[in-house]
Amino acid sequence: MVKPYERKINYYETDKMGIVHHSNFVRYMEETRLYYMEKQGIPYESIEKQGLLIPVIGIEVKYKKAIHFGDTIVIQQWIKKMSSIKFSVFYEMRDKETGILYATAHSEHCFVDENLKPVRFKKEYPDLYENFALAALEDKAELEKNRE
Amino acid sequence: MVKPYERKINYYETDKMGIVHHSNFVRYMEETRLYYMEKQGIPYESIEKQGLLIPVIGIEVKYKKAIHFGDTIVIQQWIKKMSSIKFSVFYEMRDKETGILYATAHSEHCFVDENLKPVRFKKEYPDLYENFALAALEDKAELEKNRE
Amino acid sequence: MVKPYERKINYYETDKMGIVHHSNFVRYMEETRLYYMEKQGIPYESIEKQGLLIPVIGIEVKYKKAIHFGDTIVIQQWIKKMSSIKFSVFYEMRDKETGILYATAHSEHCFVDENLKPVRFKKEYPDLYENFALAALEDKAELEKNRE
Amino acid sequence: MVKPYERKINYYETDKMGIVHHSNFVRYMEETRLYYMEKQGIPYESIEKQGLLIPVIGIEVKYKKAIHFGDTIVIQQWIKKMSSIKFSVFYEMRDKETGILYATAHSEHCFVDENLKPVRFKKEYPDLYENFALAALEDKAELEKNRE
């Protein structure tokens, strides 16, 4: 089990409303994905070195509560709906101290080569696919355990 | 009818994939909203001066095609589902020259005061509400016309 | 003579102080450079297509006055100290309406290839060099005229 | 002695050159300042709660080497030239593993109230002033020790 991603808010991420600008949540999601990949032994740098890119094809964020400068957020992610060409990730952002839910989110991804052409991930990168599928399975097991 | 929002891509908005980073689409959506509000005679500055803020409570983006440095994008928006306390906006981002669809998106908003407490918009800001409702009606009419 | 670069402030460029975050000035400088290059017939896209990159090797910004959301800024630039391998650019950011000086700045640049190796610009890209040198001369003439 | 500020590069901080966009160095400098203030027992949040703001009035960055995604940077800072109304900070950014120097930088700051009016820091905030002056002294001592 990977420890959730944790990070402090940077001053430059706030806007004149006095809270974190909503676009930054999308960046926190990316940080979380890359953190998890690294912890699971598949750092994104190593994937790019194999000529593979994993662009975002969809995002959705539901903002529940404003985040302020000085807050520390904790983000958990679970891989969901892993297929041979796509996968999606679900996120929960909470306050480190209070546990308050800041946002839920999800992102969808596919696999492309350096010319941004789709790649049949499972077939062309079987080892990498297995790593992803394994992580997805673990995430599923954990989610089910949490639900009990 | 407001002319669609148009803007060039900034170099610093690209990432090492060589394309616009996906988080910037969320910023382009904000630019578009504020542009439309200004064109419809309700600039956001004037709204903030009345002590009203319009935070984002949800976003969704579907990425269709990568945007590159050098491209000029054209973004249209339509207000949808206007209620007395919330509204949502739908966006279409296209290439200025080719018309290619880069992304569709939507955002949801509510109204709060300077302490981020919800405001019953229709009741407390009847004039502003009318402006919004009118813009929403125009957008609806236009969408229906396009569909024919 | 190229018309100065003009742009409105985006909401997401403000921070919780209620003003434009200082890091964005550096981005406005880049926007200005690329705008001028395009207007002078040497768009940066065309330069990159020749395998040439122009990284920033130094910047300096002096902040005179806070910029607010709703302001429109006008930025002028002048190429200074053009050599066969380097050049520097000087900037003045003012308010469009009041002419108030927001900041002065300068940036230094060199020329590298796609592997970030230095390129002897004047020797290897004589045509491009001439364009730059010409723009620098025009800028110098204009600055001297202004001074009179 | 405060441990230097350390941070990994985020993917969204790169640009199409494949390296960290130069504007982000200015943001790393801010992160470093706020980190040091917190470690020295004067978190910026507590300063803002007293109605005091510390805007940036000048920055300078000298870029020595490109930073890539996957790198971890280590940033040290030293307060220099502390006066009763201003101070400046000097920065060194290095690679965590190799020690390679990525950039040197400096920033200048003053003290203002919430309406951005200058504040005579030493006179109006004597306790806070002492904290800053002490930190500056420590930094000076350390720099001199390093030089020996």
C-alpha cells in the first residue's frame, strides 16, 4: 500500500479570492499520479524513456471546500477501469489535520508514442501493462476493504 | 451575440510532451467566462465590487486533440441550467484556422459572499440575476438555431 | 516600428495579496519577446523548426507598482547588446490607460541547438542573425529618438 | 541552521524545450523563502495575520544549467542587506545528487500593510524585526564560515 501523496500549498497557487485557484487541483492530480507511479516502481521518467507517453484525455473535479495557503493536503488515488488501451484514476483530496474533504476528482488516460499516435498498451508493453494491472487490482482490493 | 473568445498559445503553457499542458484548458475556460461577462456588460470586477464571488464548484474537460505552440484557439461558451443559486457553462475549443475541435468542457458555479458563504443570488441580486438569465436565454436560442 | 504588446490580466494570475503574482511578469516578458519576433517576421515557431532554441540565461525585474485584475498592461521591448552569440532585451511595462510604470525588466539570451549545446549564431545562422541585428538597430534608433 | 529546501520537479513545470520553464525558478525562490521563514519560527501565515505583507520589489536570476523532470533540486538562501524597511535574499539552486549549480538568484523585499502602503518595519514590528535580523546574522556567520 502506497502512502497517500502529501503536499503543502504554495503561496503562488492562491488567487485574489484568497484560496487555491481551482486550476491547480488538476496539477495536484498530476503530482499524485506521478508520485504513485514512482512508489509502485514505474517512474514516469522510465516510461518516457521507452518512448511511451500517457496523456490525459478527460478530467472531472468536484470542489467541496476551499483550500487556503498554510493548509497541507493529502491526496489518495485509485486506478479504476483498466483496459488494454485506457485507464482512469479516482482521487480524494483531504486536509491532513482535519480530514475534511476538499475535492473528489477523476482523470482518464490513454497511451501514445512520441508522435502522439495511440499505442496498444497491453500488446506492445506487456510488462508495463502488468504493473499497471497489478496496481489497479491492489487499489480495487483496498477500496473494497474500506467499504466493509 | 458575443464573438467567441480568441487567444494564442503562450510558450510557457506547453510541457515536455511538446503540447499545451492539460491544466491550462481550465484556465482558458476562466478567461472565456470573464471575457463573455465583460462583453455582456457584467464585468467580473464590477461583481466583486458588490461583494459577490462566483467560485467554481465543478469542472469537466474532454480532450480531443493536442494544442501546440503557434496555434490560435477560439472558444465559445453557453450558459446552461441557470437556477436561482447555481449555473453551469458549456465550452467548445476549436482551432481558429482549421475549425478542428480541441476540447469540450463544462463548469459549474455558485454565488458566495466575501467570506465564501452561499448567497441566494436571485433574491439578493435581482438585477444581476436578470442579466445572467437573459444571457442564458440568448445562449439557448442560439444553440437551438445551430441545431436546426 | 512594432506596436507595443498589450494584454489584459487573467484572474488566475492574481494571488491572495489581491495583485498579479510577481512570477507572472517573467511570463509577460516571454509573451512580449515572442510577439515582437512574430511582428518582425521571425516567429519563434519558424526558428524552432530550424533546430534553434533561444533559452533565457538571465532575468532581472524591478517591480514599481502592483498590477490588479481588470488592468490592461502595455509592454515595450528593445533589443540591446546584440553579439554574435548572445543578446539582451529591455522591457517597460505600463498601464494602458494611465501610463503608470508597473515594472522595468531585462532578460539575456543565447542560442542553442536541440541538445541545448551552444550555437555560434552569427556564423551558423547568418540570415537570422541579420534579422536580429536589424531589429536591434531599429530599437537603438528609436530609443535615441525618444531620449531627444 | 535550517536544512536547505528540497523539492522535486513537477511535470507541468517543464516546457516544450523539455526543461523547467525559467519562470518557475521565481516560484521556487518564493517556496524557499516561505520554507525558511517557517523553519525559523516566523511562518508567513502568522505575519499576514498581523496585517503585514512582504511583497517582492526586485528579482534577479542567473540560469547556469537546465533542470529536467525527474531532478530533485536543493535550494539554500541567505538573508542579506537587512535594513529597517527592506531586505534582500540570495539563493543557490543545486542538484541534490550531483551538486551541480542550476542557478543563483536574489530577491528584494519591503514591508507593506494590507492596502499595500509601506510600513516602517523595525519601528512598528520590533519583535518580528528582531527575528529577521537574527536570521540575517546567522546567515552571515554561516556564509563567512563557508568562505574560510
